[in-house]
Amino acid sequence: MAVVTGNSNLVYDHFDITATPPDPEVARGRLVLSTGSVANAGTDSSGSKYHLANVPSNALVHEDTFFGVASWGFAQVVIGTETDTDALVDQTKATENVVTPFAVADANHGKRWWEVLGLAENPGGQIEIWAHAEANATGAGSMTFRIAYIMP
């Protein structure tokens, strides 16, 4: 077996004129954390929706994104865009108290928000992230959340 020395996609050989420099947006991004909460009433019905935050479409997803659903007033946790209700999360609340749509080194590592949400191309600008009700509320509640991304 050969002993080799290789480079990641963030490093390149400055002396090799055929080498491609790393994408500066990926190599030098800055972490942004948007922390918030949203409440629902016990009388909220199926079809209700809650605008959580906006994220830049070209930002990279980050595994520090979470949704604290232990006190959420719905049995189902459904999070996506305004028109694609479950583009990010669709699971029963009973599954876990903290929903983490991204894990360290999962298949979404290094992807941009528009890719993870299943859009055909980068729409540019901001993407709205929404929580949706697929059934009537089981009671009044609230959900805390942190949406984390790397801004190029």
C-alpha cells in the first residue's frame, strides 16, 4: 500500500497551476445563531402556521439547529417553508423533546439551506422557515428553537 499525503477541499497546492483554490465562502464562513420561541393557543386548528425565522438561501446548514418541542401544543412537529410544510421536519412530538434536523457529519454536511429544503435551485435572498399544524392543537404550548447557519 502506498503512503500518500492529501488535502481537504479547504487546502490546495499554491505551486500547482492546475489546482483549484478552495471556495472562499465555504473556507471562511461565520456562524450565525438565531434563537427564538413561538407560542400556540389551545384553540389553534389544523392549517395554522407560525413563521419562525428567515435564513439566507445561500447559507450553509449547521448541526446546532434545534427545535425544543416538549411544550409544543401539537402532537406532530412539522417544520418547513410556507408552501412545503414538512421540508425540514415531520415527526411525532413523542419521538423526542428536542428535534435536531441535522447531525454532525450527516448527509447534509456542507449543503446550503435551499438544497436541504428540496428547492430545485437557489432562489436568492431569504427563505422563510415555518412551523405548521397538521391537526388541531392538543393544548396551549410553546416551542423554543435555534436556527444555526454558516454565512459565506
